[in-house]
Amino acid sequence: MTDDCDSVRAVPRNGDEVRLRLQEAALELYLERGYDKTTAADIAARAGVTERTFFRHFTDKREVFFDGEAELRDLLTGAVAAVPAGTRPLPALRAAFHQAVPLIERHLPVTERRAPVIAATPALQERSLAKTAGLVAALTDALRARGVAEPLAALCAQVGMDTYSAAIRRWAADRGDDLHTHLDRAFNDLRLAANALK
Amino acid sequence: MTDDCDSVRAVPRNGDEVRLRLQEAALELYLERGYDKTTAADIAARAGVTERTFFRHFTDKREVFFDGEAELRDLLTGAVAAVPAGTRPLPALRAAFHQAVPLIERHLPVTERRAPVIAATPALQERSLAKTAGLVAALTDALRARGVAEPLAALCAQVGMDTYSAAIRRWAADRGDDLHTHLDRAFNDLRLAANALK
């Protein structure tokens, strides 16, 4: 029984380990010689696997940096769906981002190592923006599923995501306060700034 | 005298004409055979110029679609700088976007022809997002120059841009109202949505 369970679990665990090794190899190579001078084959070789294995895990050498987005998306859309009925869109999104804090904190060490590489590489910056756009589309759908009308759902998802991104940036510049505090502060700034639109 | 003036003006006018021809050739080819199957050399050949001339005008075959952004950026940052002293950040941005309406309207025919190509081409979508991020950075600087403190300037520039983009999308779906009306409506939606964050 124990053996069976282990062998069943061994497949994904092994796949995850290869994935992590490819991600670590990519980060090392991008730091050592730059993104442009690194090929998928180089990353595979450094990780001790074939190029074919690389492409079984990632569609291209940008994607290696962004696979955590799927987990974040699922967590956020699940949290939006679970917010009490009658909660307005931006408060619902604020609550969802608060629920994502443990996930963000868990990924922080690797996020911090990747950040300078992304900042220095237009191709990775563009993919990062595309991933954020994907998150916004998923949050728009999640708000729509709560009965928020179309043009408002898209606006709120985008504005909510940008307020979250502002909180992440402020937290990176000031780790003295935790991400929960920065989230509340950024959403409060949004409220005050928008209040001047009368 | 007249001859001198004409010959001085002829250089940029001719350059602009080549630029427009390259942009039209790129649009035609992307529609005919797709972005991926079109090279810079193909675009140059269709426009009747050399590949070298292509690269004198554009850094790559994505950039052909996005050179209007520089004009929009200059107009918006100039408008933010010219808003009466004491105007709060989001109202200042709303005023700037209203001033950009004639430029947007003038570009509308080509924008509408490019839109389906961009929507169908991840590489162009990513460049489009990167261009918008560049606009946000320029607007952040423009707000900072008005004395808006740092974390608020970046948040407002991003949220203002989101609201403008929402207005553009709504206008594309409903040309019955003009862009000014859609801008006011989107900024009012933002105010009401943010008001629920108390």
C-alpha cells in the first residue's frame, strides 16, 4: 500500500522537481549571461534534462519565470466567488488580494531574485504585463459571475489589480509594514483620489 | 526663397510619406498572411523601399503599429502640466484625456483597422501593453512635476489610464455617444466604485 501510494505520488513530485530545476537553471543563466544569450537548450543542459523536457514544461524561455500566475489566478478568482453576497466589486477584490498574501509571501524569495532580470529584459517585461492582463480578464469574469454589469466589471478588475500592484511596489520599498497594511493603504488612497472626481 | 523653404520642408515630409507607406504595407501584409509570416523585408518590398530604410524608421516589425504613442504621450503630459494649479491628480488626468480626444478621433480609421490584427497577435498585444505602461510612466512623471507625492502619483497615473482605456473600449462598442461622454461616464463609475471602499 505504502509503496503504491509513493509511486503514484512520485510522478507529479518528480515533474515538479524538474520544473523547479529548470526555473533555477534559467534564473542562474539569465543572471550570468543575460536572457538574450540564453537558449532553452542551455537551460535544459544546466538542469540536466533534454530540450524536449524543457518544452514539455514551458512553451518558451519567457514562460519559465511566470508559471506561478496560474496558482495566483485560481486563488483570486476563488476568493472573489466566496466573498459574501452584496459586497461591492472593489471591496470584493480587496478581500481577495488579502487572501492571496500568504501565497505572495511564500513566493517572495524567488520573486525578489527574478525582479532585476525582468526589469532589465523588455521581452520578460512584456510577458509580465501580458500575464497581469490575463489576471485582470479572469477577475473581470469572476466579478461578472457575481452579477456585476459588464463595463463596470472590467473597470473594477483593472483598477483593483493596479491598486494591488501599487501595494506590492510599496511593500518592496518598505518591508517595515506587512503586505496587508500596504493593501489597505493603497485602496484607501484610491478611495480618496477618486473622491476628488466630483 | 520659396524654393529654399520647400526644399527644407521636403525632407521631413518625404520621410513622413515613407513612414505612412511602410505602416500601410505592414497592415496589408499582416491582414493577408498574418504577422508571424511577414518579415521587415516583406514590408519594405511592398512599400517600395529597402530593408535598411525600414529599420531607419522602425526598430522592429511590431513598432510599425505603435508610433502614434509618442504624439499621444507628449499631448497628455503637456496637458497635465497645463491644468490649473491645485487641481487634484485624477481630475487633472481626466482633463488631459479630454484634450486628447481630437487626436484619438483623427487616428480612429487606422486604429480600427489595426485592432483585429493586434487582438489576434500575442506579440503585438504584448507591445501594446508595454506602450501603455510607457504612457503611465510618463503621466506619473507629469503628476510628480505638479508636486504629487510619489506613491500616489504612480497609483493615480495607472488608475487614470485604466479609466481612459475603459472609456475607449465603451466608445468602440457604442459610437452613439462621443468619447467625451464615455470619458465622463467612466470616471464617474470609478468615483462611485471607489466610494464603496470605506
